[in-house]
Amino acid sequence: MNNDNIEKKPAELKDQALNKVSGGSKHPYMYCTIDSDLCKGCGACANSCDHFAIDVVEISDRGTFCNINDYECVGCGDCIPYCKFGAIKGHMS
């Protein structure tokens, strides 16, 4: 795991993530996805979302993981730096 981001503030991490996704644009048309194989269901991303677009879901045979509600997500990317497992990715639409 890369520890370079431990000392960075969430705003710096968000800018870094947006720059990777958008090629440097600060206002990309973006949507986010969560890789369920990487997600540990800790809920850090859900707690960070001001739009309440991420749910922590428990499925009996799968365990706990997070899921983005596509109708609520505004593509701001605020959740990306909060996932310490790298499960959230931003994509250009």
C-alpha cells in the first residue's frame, strides 16, 4: 500500500484524483464506481459523501461493501481520497 497520501489533506487528495481522471481539468463530467473486490465495507466513503450517495450494504454470502447510488451521485469525487483501499475510481462520462 502506498503511504505517500497519509500526510495529505482530503482536498489535496481530491485534486490529485481529479487531475488523474480528467487530465488536469478541475471541473470534469465524472461519475464514480466502487470495485467490490477491493472494497472492505468500512464506510469511510459513505461518511465523506455530502450528497448521501453511498450506502453501506450487507449481503449474507458476500459480506459488507459500499455501493454508489447513481441517481444521487453528482460526480464530485469527494469520496475518492477517503478510500484507503483504492476501491473508488472516477470516470469521465
